[in-house]
Amino acid sequence: MRRPFRLALAALVLVAAACAADRGAKSAEPAAAAKPAAAGPRVVMPSGAVISVEIALTEAEKAQGLMFRESMPRDAGMVFPFEGLEIRPFWMKNCHFPLDLVYTTKDGTVVEVIKALPPCPPDPAPCPSTEPKAKADTVLEVNAGVADATGAVAGAKLRWVEIPGR
């Protein structure tokens, strides 16, 4: 009877030690994994403000965009890189907050800004696309008001950082 008790106690001690070690690793992990604000893909706006961005590279990511998100940090956005200059309509289906769409060329030249594009009403209401007048190969989505606040106007330049092909 004493042997099973000792085995159970030894197993319990090993499990507790592993959990404690794991807990220590987890508490150290955020510090090691934390990136400075200026790390990762980002866009430097004409004002010098830095927007951390996600990149929609695949067709599926481009179709999904910012759908179904309740909000986005003020200094965040999403970049949609395309090949070739074209008129690139966007829609706000299943988006929950208004956005500014900054249409640019690969070199960061802003060709058009569509401001405060509102979300579409819920289904089954129609959700029309918004069509810019200028051809672009890159679109930056940011929270409504960010384009004005950061100097993103036609003719201004954005600087792409760690964004493939830009």
C-alpha cells in the first residue's frame, strides 16, 4: 500500500514541477515575444505616424479583409497588395466599423482616399461596392479619420516597411 502512495506522490510532485516550470515559461514568453511598436509590417504615413498592418496576400485573405471584426486599434490597418494598376472596388460587407480606404501605387504615392466608408447594413440588405476613380495597385484600410489625421491625401507618399513587393 505504501508503494502506490509513493508512486502517486512522486507523480504529483513531477506534475506540479512541470506546471510550475511551464508557468514560468509562459510568464517569460510575452516579454521575449513582445515586439517593439515599430516591428513587423507597417506603413509610415505622411505625418510620420506608424500604422502596424496585416497583409492580405492571398485571394482568400483579400476576400475576408476586416470582415466580422468588432473593432481595430487606432494605429492598425490592413494592406491589400495587387499586381498592376486597376480600378479596385471594395465593399464593407460584414464590417462593423467605418474605414478610410487609401488607394496607392507600389511606391507609396496616394492616388485617392475614400473617407469614412460606412459598414453595409445587415443581410439581406444589399451591400454595394465603392469604386474609386483612380487606378491603384495597393489599398490601405485604416479606421475612419486616420487618413485625415495622418496626412494621407492624393499626391502624398506612404512608406511601406516589411511589406513584400512594396
